[in-house]
Amino acid sequence: MKPVRLHASATLALPRWGLLALALLYILAGLIGRDPWKNDDAASFGIMWTMAHGGWQDWLLPNIVGMPVIEEGPLTFWISAICIKLFGWLLGDAMAARMANILFFMLGAISLWAATYRLGKRPEAQPMRLAFGGQPEPKDYGRMLADGALLIYIGCLGLLMHSHETTAEALLVSLAAMLLYASVRYAESPGTRNACLIGLTLGCLGLTHSWTFPIALWLALLVFFCWWHESIRKTAPHLLLALAIGVTLTAIWVGSVLWLKPFNLAPLQGWMAWHTSQIGLPSWETVKFFFKYGVWFYWPAWPFAGWAVYAWRRQRSDIHIVLPLCFALVLSTLALFDPGTDESSLLPLLPALAMLAAFGLPTMRRGAINAVDWFSVMALTVCALFVWVGWIALNTGWPPRMVKNIGKYAPGFTPGFSAIALLVAACGTVAWFVLVYWRISRQPKVLWRAVVLSSGGVILVWLLLTTLWLPWINYAKSYDIVARQIARNLPTPQTCVNGHVGQAQRAAFAYHGKIRFAPIASEHCNFLLLQDKVIRHRRSKAPIVLPPPKGNWKLVWEGSRPAEEREYFRLYQRK
């Protein structure tokens, strides 16, 4: 017996304009009006920026102004560099690169919606027929489930930062959703065309991140489709074709690098070593990381997904449960076998959990839905209130203790007032209270009510942070100030500098300060830039830095970002 009994009134679709507005508000907030931020965001932008302003060798071998970056594939950087080429003159290079994030997010959102919609229309997913009629039509039921999956996907906390950073992870999670869609299409209509779509997606995954993800997902698909079709002779040739296409796409790029040897380098050994390092035996650290971070990373998807597996346990052979569950189990295993504690291993699991969670919505009782709603209202409203109170304190100077605590994280920051940012934040806050009032006063029966508050609240808090607090966050995470300080101590912008700094720092200094770094171990310059991790003395709090470099060098400048005293930079000139 199916666990779903529904009336048609519970499957009214969310207005298209409302869903589109939420998606656009979600992705646009945090992309506009900021610099590349430290660490992965700045490092990835440096690769894109180098490609856009470089030659064919920069496009073939990802690098940051001469520093090869051999870890991840080039697909994300290619797309973002094309965006810089097309829109850089109008939007600026940093914002133009983030135009690709909009494309990546929309690809993932549309793929997830379409895959859930197709599964939701299938006969085995439909609710029980009521004795006197009134059950929903298959299309209406499918649209309701697809809306719910997208709202859960948007509301997941783990997606928030990664979808707004110019990194490969933004495309990685969207391709995982696209592979779900391609798999659903193949399940409905097995054939060469849909097998090629699976292969194309696998190849893009291999060119985006490590080959561990496409290989693991291909094995999961092989097991699933062979079991589901009950005939390996029918499914195996198509999946072998998909694997061949995926391997070929990746091999074309790898072969081109080996043949053409850009910059006289062929870093295949380092590239393979990085990929091999992504697989290891599970350890206590990886298990602890997965469950410790997964609790908030996958919220609110994992409670609904877990309930869906339990509620549909009698229909364990139905594709709408088994397919996303196979993806979830394989990707969870892959995350546990990753020796590192990196959030990129957690991301591909999000689309499968969101899809599973959508099929759990119709089976949840009203009390459980109300509990989720009240938790979302209380927690997210408190977060929004805290953001407003902190912003008021920062701009008015009261209460002084709160201002002092805020100032510790960004020493020297001078707050400014933006009427546009205040207006957008105020409109978002009013819209949130209107949404809460609608939910409480009308008590709607539509099933997506259980997640619309979670998604709306996450969007509100993110909107407030990226409007009211954006100058403060940008000041704390940008290298703009220190890059310009270094540039002022160089004779000309074309002065050659040997940079012993990290990837993010090298990219930010080249972009903000127009500093010309020499390629690694290929040129000796008269200026040397060093980066130290500062250890401060317990009593005097004075920085303890590394000794000066060997040779005839004169210290020209030293300093750090105002918000990060652990990073200390020193500029030397050859005597």
C-alpha cells in the first residue's frame, strides 16, 4: 500500500514567477559589488583571469599568472574566462567571472526540478486513489514535488557559500543534478541519445573536479540500471558508451596537454597524484567530519530524505526512491573514503538528498510539518534580527561593547551608508514577515508550505548579509588594500617580482595591484615577496616572523591585511 493519500488542493503549484524570483534573489545576492575573497574564491578567479587575458597555453594548462594549478579540471575556468571575455568590459572582470555562477546554479536548479517532475508523474509515485475521487492529477502532483525539491535545494545551508564562489564546486553540484536528470530520462526511454547525455555529463564531471566522482556514479548507474531493467544485455552497452564518451572528453584535454606541453610542462604525474590522493581508507577524522558538518550542511534536506526512505520502505523497488538513494549512498561512501576534510566531497550529495526529501513531503504528518515551520520561523527570524541589530550598532556606535566586538574582526573598518542596500534589505525583511503571516493566518494545505519558510528564511539572512554587511565582509576578506600597498612600493607596474605566496594571494595581488609575477623557477627578479604565518608572542603580542632570505636583500615593505594578522607579507629588493 502506498504511503500517500492526498487531495488535489494539497498539490497546487507554486506560482512560476514566485519560484523564479526566489531562485534569482538567491543567486544574485552575494555576487554583486564585491571583490574576490580570500582562499579558494580568489585562487579560482586568478585562473579564470589569467586565461581571459593570456594565450592558448593559459587556456590549456590552468595557472595563476605563471603558477601551474594542476589539481582540478579546467571546465569551470574555461566557462568563467569566456564570461570575462564577453562581459568584462561592461561589468568588470570579477563580476563577469561570477556570471558563470548564475549559469551553473540555473543548470542545477532546472535539472533537479525536471528530474523530480518526471519521477513524480510516474504511476508508482502517485498517491492512492480516493474513494470519491478528488486525488491530484499526475502532472499537478509532479509539479508540486518538483517545486518542493527546488525549495529544499535552495534552503540547504551547504549550498549557500559554494554556489556564490568562483570555484569548481559551483559547477560540480550542478552537474550532479544534471546526471540525475539524464539518468531519469534514460530510465524512461533507454536509447543511444540518452546514454550520450549521461556520457556528456560524466565527461564534464571529469573535467570539473576529480575523476573519482564520475567513476563512482557510473558504477552506481550500472548496478541500478542492470537491476531495474532485469537485463544486462540491454543496459550495459549503453552505459559502456556513456563511459567511453566521458573518458574521451577528459582524455582529449589530458592528451592535448601532454602533446603540446604548454610552458614546456606536462604535469600529468602531479595531476594523477592529486586524484589518487582523493581516495583512501576511512578514518575517525573523516567519519567525524562527515557527520559533524553534514548535520548543518544538508539541513533541511536530510530529515525529509530520511523520512522518505522510511515511509516508502514497502515500495523499495520504485525508481523515485531507489535512484536518488543509490546516488546518496555512493556519494556518502565516497565522502567517507576521502582522506581530506574538504566540503567539496559533501556537495554532490545535495541534489540526491533534495530529490529524496521532496518525496518525503507528502508522507509527513501535519505535526511534523508544523514543527519544521516553527523552528524555521524562530531560528531564522532571530538570525535576521541579529544581523539588523549588529548593523545598527556598527553605524551608530551603540551599544559600544557590541561595536568593539565587531571591530576585532575588521580593525580599521569605516562603516558607510548605502540607501540602495538599506532599501533592498528592508524590502526583503517585509517580504519575510508577509510570508510568515500568510503561513500562520491561512494555514495553507499545499505541501510545499513545509519548506517555503526554510528557503525563504535562508534567502532573507543571506540577503541581509550581502547588502547591509557586504562592505564589512568585503573589507575582511579582500586583499585589495594590501595589494595596493605592495604596488606602491614597486618602481613601475611592470617590475618583475618573485612571489613566494599562496595561490589566493598571488591571484589577488596580480589582479588588484597589477603586480607582474615571474613564473615559478623561470626568472630571477630584483624584488622578492614572501608570505609568513605569524606567531604572536603570548605576552607582548609582537609578531614573530621568519628570518630574512639569504643573499643581498633589503626590506622595502612589510604588512598584512587589517582583518588577518596571521598572514604577514614582506617585500625585499635586491641590493
